[in-house]
Amino acid sequence: MTPTIFVAGASGAIGRRLVPLLLENGWRVSGATRSPDKAAELKKAGVEPVVVDVFDADALRRHLEMIRPDVVIHQLTDLPYALEASKMPAALARNARLRDLGTRNLIAAAVHSGAGRFIAQSISFIYDEGAKPHHETDPLLPVTHPVYGETVQGVLSLERQVVEAPLTGLVLRYGLFYGPGTGFDAPVAPGSVHVDAAAKAAELAVTRGERGVYNVAESDGAVSSDKAIAAFGWNSGWRLDSPV
């Protein structure tokens, strides 16, 4: 029986770069989206689309029970294109809820369906002040932070849920994205990561690495990704058109 991966956020900036890698490796890929239009796009890309809202716990559970994925990948975000400043305050609140409740529903459905591995997207650009490059054990900003406090709460909830779940849970703390689908052609801040390299990290994490948290960002002095490099053999310079 062909092994199956369920990708939540398969039509997003990372999902679109990740799906071809998984299909190339022989996985059967089911991808979740809330949009019937995007479902049609996923089908054309070779993905078995699932139209479901991650906040509908019962529907999500039913879908995963039928799919029986070996691995679940959580790449869901709810952010405006190019991080449009006027839309960011509301987006940060939506994203925090997604990381908290959405992650809870996904993990519950994954465990119920018998999945053995869970990989989730987090962020590496909310570390507190301190010596750089930041490592995974460094403290994050306080939850009382006037701008990012709610974001920190959401991240802490997501990461705790993933690493404590009764399956092998890996958290990928991505740098700020740039590349196709992001609205940015080049790094926008220290500790960025190209969407192709970010997708490659998720693909590698499907079969490599132990339970835990991993920084996934370019080595420009802001964040250390040594743990991901050692565990996954990850290369921040990897692109979809790379020879290997």
C-alpha cells in the first residue's frame, strides 16, 4: 500500500513547493484547502484534495480517518500577501488562533487516524534579545510584548502540542519567507529563508530527525540552523531547480 501524507495548507506558498517533492518521492499526497477553486488546482497537481476547515474538528477527524495518513504536515497560516502592513494586526490574531486551536484539531485527527509523524510550521523571528545567532533553546519574546505577545502565545501553544503529542512531532521554526508566492524576491530581514529551501526542510523531516524543534533559516548571523543541518542534511541554498 502506497504511504500517504496529509498536507494541511497544500495550496499555500510552502505547500505548492512541497507537494512536487513528496510526489517525486512516491508518496500519495492528500491536501487540505478551504476553497473548492484551490481544490481543483491541487487535483491538477496530482494531489487528492480535501475541502475542509481546520476549525471543524469533527469533519477533519472524519477525513483523516478515511485517508489514514502515515504523516501529517501542518503548513497552515493566514497572512496577507507580502505581509501588507494594514492587514497584519488582524492577521496576527487569526494566525495565533490557527496555531492554537487549528493545531489542536489537526493533532487530534492525526492521532485518531493512526499517523506516526507530525511536522508543523513555526517561526524563528520572535526570539528575545540576546546573543546571536539564536539557538532553539533561547527564550522567545515575552507574552506581554505589545505587538507580538499574542503571536508568541500561539507559537508556544503549537510547539508544546506538537512535541508532547503521542507521535513523533517535529517543529520547523522558519525564517521570514521570500521567493515565489510570498511577495518578496529577496530576503527582507536577517534570518530569512527561501520557500524552496523551507519546503525541502519539510520534505527531509518526513523521514529524518527526532522529536523536537529545529530552526530553518539562512546562516546570516541571526539564527543558527546547525541542528536542522545535522539532523536533516538541510541546505539553505537548495532550490527546486537544484541538480540534487
